[in-house]
Amino acid sequence: MKLSLDSYAYSLARIRWDVFGTLTFRSVPSTKRAFGRAWAHMHQAAELVERPYSQLLIALRAELGEMGGRFHFHYLLGGTWGATQSCWRISLNIAGLECSGRVR
């Protein structure tokens, strides 16, 4: 049975997501390397919010940009116990800055 895109979007909309993110690349990596980096980012996010990776909810979508066709990912991340603090922790870490404190 083929699921329609609408039913998939409806299922995703029913989940309480904590983070919406976009991962872009300076230069386009191979598909295997791009997905590897995306999943490494998710593992890093799990460490930053002090949650087991297996307890995170992740929706990852690869696509080409509308203007110029640049490859990138969009993702939804749930199960982080605190959207605002999680976003800041993930963003600060990506920027190479230190952050402290516990996310609840």
C-alpha cells in the first residue's frame, strides 16, 4: 500500500517536535557522506541534551534548494525535553561555542 504525502505530513504534524533544523554544506559531499554527517549531527544533539540517541524522534529529509538547487537537509527533532534550551545548545555547539547547564 502506497502512502500519500498528505498522510505522511499529517502523521508528522501530530508529533510534538522540539527542534526544526536545516543542515547545509559549503561544498556538496557525496550522498553517503552527507547522510553520515546528518546522522552524526543527530548523535551530537543527543549528547548535548543528555538523552540516549534511541529515545530521540527524528525526521530527516534531503532536498535541493528552490533557487540554485543546493543540496541540504531539513530535520525535525523530538524527545529533547525542552525545545528552547535544546535549540540553543545545538546551535552554540555547531558554532563552536561552549554551553553549560542541564536541559530538562
